[in-house]
Amino acid sequence: MKQARLVLEDGMIYYGKAFGFEGEVGGEVVFNTGMTGYQEILTDPSYSGQIVTMTYPLIGNYGINAFDHESRHPFARGFVVKECCDHPSNWRVETTLDQFLKDHRVVGICGVDTRALTKRLRTQGTMRGLITVSDEPDAEVIERAKSLPHLSGQDFVRLATTDRIYTEGDGAKHVVLIDFGAKANIARSLIAQGCKVTTVPCDTSSEVILGMNPDGIMLSNGPGDPKDVMYAVETVKNLLGKLPIFGICLGHQIIGLALGGDTYKLKFGHRGGNHPVKNLLNGKVTITSQNHGFAVREESLDPNVAIVSHRNVNDGTVEGLRHRYLPVFSVQYHPEASPGPNDSEELFQDFVAMMERHS
């Protein structure tokens, strides 16, 4: 295994061994606290433009299979782990993590002190960085890391969205899923609730969507800064009041902007399957799966229009919104899980009930 370096823009360097595809890649360095679910994490389109650090020390121990993908291919640019398992054991295993990354040209580095790296990202905030097997002097590589583009200002959604319209399921309720980088389990969760799901590209107009005669609109998760997809915000503005709307993650942030609110970048984001969220409407706390680096600014919301329905127990950030009188609601976390707990899957039932009330 070749020597490799993870170089952060602040000049900090972490040394390790190359695995997966050997090369160089740059992006925003983030961390995920999940103990399992690395395959779903790698194939989550919300990680476009990012290098993902896994805080759990052993990754790859149950291998990779063809059924747990959340999208058509990995979207994470790079992968950082303490130890990569070369000999996975699981009845569904088809290939190793190392081979999977090689096949999809994802650059990895192992042998890194991921605990120290995570503590630095929590203290300093997410940073640009790069993984390289180059033997160039440290100073030159640090300068390259400093020159990497910031995550904001790039429209990663257009890279993650589908390029075609397609329909799955044959249920009684027809949902149009606007794909900003949708995880596959969103559509599967809707189909399980008796819905027919038509997935459309991110820039599909409100006129085309309404022309499909849906019973409701689902706004998916997706990568990047919500302010880089203002075309989607305008589409949602045109859909408000026409049909029930449910937003997840980036979809939640887009609803916040469409309702006149603002968003901001979190210091290090929420990524993992162990985030407690309190439902302010009934007092219930659920453990949620999360993957986001931006949040809706609560004080920017008009209380006559939007209700904050959910709050993060750890840091108090907005985790859910409801419109005061229109059939519109959203959550910052992932009720479809994959990976993570399914405590919040009842939200899909709530969406179906909302469509039934407004049919």
C-alpha cells in the first residue's frame, strides 16, 4: 500500500496508507458518526463534493452488496478511515470496500487517527482538504488545499439529480418526487405507504409537475448550499398552496427559503445516525439519521407563516417546519433512514394522511 496524506487547508497533515482508487482528490472534509452504513453513506448524493471521515474505527467488515446502494454510484469524493477490513464476513457480501472504491474511482486513505481528525473538525469547523499519494513537499500540497473551491457557490444538485422522468409503484396516491439528489429509500418508503412515485429532475417546472396531476409533492435531500439552487426555491413558491408538500433535508431548507426564511452554514454539520430531535408539537424525542451542513435560521422565519415543529436536542437548531395554514411540512433529518434508525418513518404515513385530507 502506498503512503498517502490527508492535507487540510489550515496546514494540518494526517498520514496514512492509500486504499481504493490511488490518486488525488479535493473537497470539503466532514465526519460521520455512524457505526454501520458505510455503503449507504458513500452512495448518498448529499455527499457530493465532500471527503467523508468515518469516526467508527473499523470500516468494511461486512463488505459491499448490490442491494444497499442509495443511488446509482458513490458520490463521496474521498473516504477516510482508521482501519479498512480486507476480509469482510457477511452472508450478502459480494465485494470488499477496497475493491468497490477502486471500481468507482473513489480515493481512500486508511491508518488515519480519525479521532484526532474529528476533534479538529469539531473545533475548527469543516475545512477544504485533499487526499494525495503524491510525494511533493508538504508546503506545495497545503497550498493546493488552500486553493480548492468552497462548497458554496457550486451547484452540486445538477450533478446528483436524475436526467429523466420515471415512475415506480402503482399505489392509489400519486407523488411527484423532485430529485435534488434523492436517496433511493425515499421512493421505497412512499411506495410502502401505497403511493405511485414519479421522479423528476431538479429543474422541472411547476407547470410540468402540476400537469402530471399528482396528489402531493416530495422534495428530496441533496448536496450543497440551498442558496445555490434558487431555481428550485422559485418552483416551490409556485407550488405552495396547490398541493401537499413534504420536504426532507435539502428539501426542508428549500421550503424554509420559499417561505421567506434564510439558511446558514453550520460549523461542522450533523452527519450520523444518533441525533436526538424533539417534536415540539407532541413532546416526543426520536433518534434520527442526519446528513447536512446547512440549517434554516429560525429568527428569519415569519411566525405568522411558519411554525418550528422540531428542534435538535443537542444544539437547538431547527429540525422541522410546518406552514400555519397550507398543507406543507418538512424535516431536516432523514425519516427514510438508510443508514440509521427508522423511528421517524411515521412521517410518510402523515404525508399520505395529508394527501387524503386534501384530495
